[in-house]
Amino acid sequence: MKRFEKPILVTRPYLPPLEEFKRGLEEVWANQWLTNNGQRKI
């Protein structure tokens, strides 16, 4: 059986840009406040 040159990705998680994610975490750490009240809008 011949292999593909590149892998065929069936599923791949969506990850936001790392810098955008870091800004959100920095705000959580600064406020020391966690919640489970749904989505956070940046």
C-alpha cells in the first residue's frame, strides 16, 4: 500500500491565536475571578 506524502487530517481542533488566548488568561489571573456563566466575549 502506498503512503500519502502528507497526512490526511480527519479532525483538527480549532485553537485561537496564542496571543489572543494569553490576553484572556492574563485578565483572569489579574482579577482572580473564575466563572462558569457561559461564553466569554473578548
